[in-house]
Amino acid sequence: MECKIKWAGEAKFIAETGSGHAILMEGAGDLGGQNHAPRPMEMILAGAGGCTAYDVVLILKRGRHAIDGCEVELKAERAETDPKVFTKIHYHYTVRGKNLKHEVVERAIKLSADKYCSASIMLGKTAEITHDFSIVDRAD
């Protein structure tokens, strides 16, 4: 995996990923940012959310469960002093589908957290990670 970061003036940076995508990031306002793009640490949190959501959807689809949607809301706390690593992260999953069983969704989330989500497992080296979920049943 590769990534190239290029300074784009002021507090802006462009990340060019190995898969050919560009992402704009920006530093905080008190450090010159103008709130035109996400902060780098927000990108890390978003990456972890995307990683685990992808896992959960894939696991449920492979199990032939009728999943229609998956959202993950993440709330993080950071250390007060440098390096300001994440110290706590809470994931709340909202999984939508038809007749999804509590145990099945719980298992998918656990597999992501313990085995598949590289981003979450890496962040778990510095942060206490917790999660919960709700299921929204599709009415036909």
C-alpha cells in the first residue's frame, strides 16, 4: 500500500493514494486551517468506521442475511498532551434489514472488531474501543 502527501498551501494537504484517489485534508483552524477539509485525525477515525462497516456488511451478505443498510457512528476521545492519540473510541452500528437476528449482527461486529478490521485493531493498541448496535427491521 502506498500514499503520497503533497502540501497544497496554507494548512492544506492532498493525499494521493496508491489506488489513484486524491483526498484533501487540512489542519485545525488554530494552526492555519480554514475548515475546507477534514483533519488528518478525522480521516483516521473515518477510515476505521469505513473498515468495520465494510466488514459487517460483507459478513452479513456472505451469510445470506437480508441487510439493506449499515451506518457506524464513532465518538472518540484523545489524549490531552502530544502525541494526542485516540484514548477511547465508541462505535454505534445501526444495521437495517429484514429479520436480522441480534446474535447474527453481534457476531458480525465481533468478527470485525477481533479479526478483520485492521484499522480498528491497530487503533486498539492505544484506545479503549467499545461498541453497541441497534437493528432496524424492514417492514414489507
